[in-house]
Amino acid sequence: MLGFRLPAKPAVQRAVRLTYGFQFFFGLLLWVPIFYQYQKLVGLSDSEIFGIQSIYYVVFCLLEIPTGLIADRFDYRTSLTAGAGVLVVANLVPVFLGSYPGFLLHFILIALARSLVSGAQSAYLYEYLHAHGEGEHYLRVEGVGRAYSLVGKIVYWPVIGLLMTWNLPSPYWLTAINAAVALALACKLPPIPGGRRTSGKTASLLSGVGGAVAALRSSRWLALLMVQGIAMFTLVRICQVNLFQPILESKSLSVNWYGAVLAAMTVFEALGAARPHRLRRAIGPVGSVFTLTIVMASCLGLLVWAGPFPAVVLLCVFAVATGIAFPVQKQLLNDSIPDSRYRATLLSMESIVDRAVCALVAVALGAYLAAGQLNEFLLLTAVVTCAAMGLLALLLLAVRKHRSDRRVPVVRAPAPETVSR
């Protein structure tokens, strides 16, 4: 189990294993390394392909809060099951409708499936472990689950181009099968015991929105942690999806190496995800996320001067930092949510801003690439991220000091006349 012993309770072991399985199969999108080339082969232009990506980000943002509210109002398991079911359909669409409308529908359904799962998966695991008195295991369970979700990509991504050559739609068929397995596992997830979700339901979807916003407004600490997470997520998303191929191309690496490099990055990310607790113990959760975000930004900046092999090494260091950072940041957010009734909704709110910022950065990246200024973009990203982290650190220290002052009672010395008496 990647060096991690599961909690002793059999019921918790079963729930954790089912969660691992769901995370593994739901996240196994085998078409990721080849979807651009696939769409080119079936006749889509660059403007159509990138236009679909822009629509995908917008739809994801629009769906995040409604799906988070549904998960909080009804049941996390229902949301996970629905997400897996939608993912099955989404991956069958390109097989039968390989055209612009087909791929547009495909990505809209992908956005719906992922938004149904994004907040609910973490919320279910966090609430289930705490309901069983095993909350201290959340960080390592989350980390090991993320590591397992990356294992399949390590195996399949290097050979997915060959599979597409053998049978053009095979990546989409295989991904649909994976989603069907995730659906079966979601149906087996046990309910959270003790009536926790029943008593914790919001009165209505509308009150759920108001409650989540009120919880966010009442906690400056939570709001700043969300900003911290947005910076980290944006770096990861832009590097792994948008910058990956341009960086390797700028280093004169053959396309034949792309899958192997991506698999190597995934190996290192999985190793980091399996051991997030070590850095957390050393410098604390907030310090860990800050340090890792700065490490990731620095790797992007250093890529400007790196040759082909050092560039791959820097990308692997970036991947290790990513693997460690995600579980720590998820626990940090979950621990800081003041009202568990709005957990999935608040996590979805962060996800909305994540995707919105990614969309803006992707637009800027397109302009820089069109002007042949990849190195300038990498340096600007590194500098802006490090500066933002410094400012955010000061704000978090100020909020932490304010919270400490409010919680620690002030002990006053007795008046002099009282002493004399």
C-alpha cells in the first residue's frame, strides 16, 4: 500500500479501498496526451480545438457551485455516482460523433462529470474518516489515493500513441471502460455513519449558497488559503497541460519522447503524493504549500536556461512538488472550513476560481507563444508567483496573529491597591 498501513477498522479499510479504486479509474483519462493530435486527424482546425478548450473552462466554472450544492444538499455518494455515469457517456461521444459538435459535447460532459466529483470526493473521504474517529489518517489516505490515481497513467501514457495507431478511437473506448468501473465502485461506497449527512444537510440549495458565502466571509484565513491553493493549482495546470509540449519542443526533444517524459513526471508526482506528511511535519501545512509553490515557480523560471536533459530533471522536480502539495493543501482547506454542511460547495468555489485563473493565463500564454516569447512567459510566471506568495505570507501572518489575539485571554495584573491589601 505504498508504505501506508490502513486504519484498523474493517469498515474504514473497505471505504478507503473503494475510494482509491474510484479515484484511480475516474482519473484515468487515457486520451490526454493525444487529444490534440486526434482532433487534428478527424479534421478540426486549431481555432476550433482551442475554442472548445475555452468553452470547457467556462462551462466548468458555471457548473462548479451548482454541483457542489447538490453534493451538500443530498449526498456525496450520489454526486460521485452521477459524475462517473456522465464520464462514461462523455467518452463514447467522440467514438460515434468525431466532429466539432461531437468534441464540444464531449468536453462539456467532461466538465460536468469532473465538477460533480471535484468537491464531493474530498468531502466524502474527509467526513467518513472523521465520522469513524480516524480523521488523523486523512492526509496520508488522500496522498496515497492520489498516488494510485497516477499509476495507470504511468503505464498507459507512453504507449497511448501506439494504441491510437492500431485503433484510432481506442483511447476513448478504454477511458469509457475505466469510467464504468469507477461507476460500479461509486455505487458500493458505504454511507457516512451516524446520520452525519442527514443532520447536516442544508435546508435548500439557495440557503446552501448563502451559508457557504457567509462561512467564507466569516473566515479571512480560509479565503487566503483558497488564494494560496489557486496559485498552486494554476502553476500545475498550466505546466502539465498547456506548457508541457511547447517546453519540450523548445528544447528540441523529439515528439516520440513526450509520452515517456510525461510518464516520468507522473512517477515522481506519485512518489511525492505518497509521502506528503514528512514535509508537513517539518515546516507545517501552510509553510509546506508556500515552499512547494515557490519551488514549482522556480523550476519554471530555471527552464529558460536549461538544456534538454536538465529541463526534464526540472520538470520532474516540479512533479514531486506537485505530488506533495496537493494532499497537504486539501487537508489544510478541509480543516479550515468552519461548517461542514457547506464543505463541497466551498471546495467547488475554490475550483471555480482555479479554472477561471487558468483560462486567463492560458489566453496570455497563447499570446506569448504566438509572439515566440515562451522564455519571457516562464520568467514572468516565476517572478509574479514568488512575489504573490510573499505578499500572501504577510497577510496570513497578520490574520494568524489576529486570531491568536482573539483566542488567548489577556491576564491583567492586580491593581496596586489590591496588592497592598
